[in-house]
Amino acid sequence: MEAQSVYILREAYREFSRLCMLWSIGKDSTVLLWLTRKAFFGEVPFPLVHIDTSFKIPEMIAYRDRLVRDWKLNLIYGENRAALDARRTFPAGALSRIACCKALKTDALVNTLSGAWPRYRFDHEQDRYVEDANTEPYTGVIVGARADEEGSRSKERYFSPRDHHSDWDIGDQPPELWNQFKTDFAPGTHVRIHPLLDWTELNIWEYIAAERIPVVPLYFDQGDGTRYRSLGCYPCTTPVESTASTVNDIVEELRTGKFSHVAERAGREQDKEGDGTLETLRREGYM
Ligand code: SF4
């Protein structure tokens, strides 16, 4: 699985001159970051993009900035500043969760990728974020989505096209036979690349254990008998009951089937609104 993911990462790097990787700071995209450093001999040869809703659990942002400094990462973040300033959000009571996710995640992502809204790059010399002068659009976007995580993600390809509006036409995707991938798409469109598509939640934790990958401590029980299984915004994310306090505890927990009847994203409240699926949001550009 590692070799296949590295192969896809290298294919993407070869084919896309304007390539970036989304980093949500969760376990999956952090494994993807680890695989990228393996694929390119310790380097990350493209920017990491983080969409900051400003409601992420604070430990996530602290972890992000620590790794950016320690690993000298080229991190860019984008946000929907207009919605935040106008308090047009779910936590402010102005929007439903679905509308808030569309504004703070989907719209922010689409406009950050296209370069239409400001991007903020971590300047290692100044040790702070500065507005990025480069506003060129990204045409290849690497994402840590896994098919087993949630229904709509299982419909993705390794190389999934998005149109001029970042919309996703699930019924019109190229076949991917014998490791042959379609990587040329029309100008103005972009491609989402999914090197982790075949990994399960257990595979991810086994790999984190084998490679000793640092992850956000929120995944572990801190003594109150709960831990986060999936990370997101604090007003919409609840922990699960679990006493797993190490990576090996989590691997053991998953192997014994403790959560076999509980969806991985069950603690993410926004998944339960609207028509009950994320597919509508994801068709419009949600990650
Ligand atoms: S997860 Fe909650 S706070 Fe975060 S963007 Fe969605 S609705 Fe808003």
C-alpha cells in the first residue's frame, strides 16, 4: 500500500506543474505528508494547503505550526474572511451547519485553490504568516480521502476531475485500469488526487505505529475515558468513549471491532444534517 501511494504521489508530481496537498491536520493527511517525504527523499516539493475555519480545536493549530517549523514545510492557509467578519457562521447562530461548512470550507477551498482569495504562507525567516504574492491557480490537488471513511468518498478515483466551478460529476469519471491514470484535463479545471483511497482506518493506525508518525494528542484518551476518532471544528465534533491512550491501544481497539458498527465520522455533526450525506457538499467542492 505504501508503494502504491508513493507511485501515485510521484505520478502527480510528474504530471502537474501547479500541484498542492490539502493538510487537514488529521491522521490521514498527516500519513499522506509522511508518505510524501518518503516519496521525495525527505522533501515536500509542493505547498501544503490548510483551510482554516477558525473553529478548529486549538491543539490542532498548535500541532500544525509545530510541524511546519520542525519539518520546514511550505504551508499556505486560506479562509473565508468575509463570512467570519460578518459572523455568518453556525457557531454565531446565523447559518445551518451545512451552510456554514459550505461557506467556511467549500467556498474557502475553491477560492484558495483558484487564487481568487488571499492565501497566507508561513515565512520561515520571519517566523510568521504573510500574504502570498503568488495567486496562480492549482491544477492538481492531493487529498487524503479514503474510500472506507464515508459513502461519497468511495466513489472517488485516484485522479478525480473537478470542473471550472470545482463541481464533481460522479457519473462521468475516467476508468483507471491497470494503473493507467488520466492526468490531462481541460484548462480551468483541476484534478483531486487520492493516494490513500484504498487504506482503511486500521491500515492508517498500523502505519502510524510502524513508522512512529507524530499525531495530534487529541486522538488519545487523556484520562477522562474519551478520545477523538475524527478531528474537526470544536462546535461540531464530539469524542468517542475509549480508554485508548497510545497508538497501539487504538490499533488493538480497531482490530477487536469495538467500532465496527459505529461510523468513523459519527462524531462529526455536520454529516447528519441536510439529506443525511456529505455527497451534496462534496459534489460542490468540499474536501
Ligand atoms: S464543522 Fe461546524 S463550525 Fe466548522 S465549518 Fe462546519 S458547521 Fe461551521
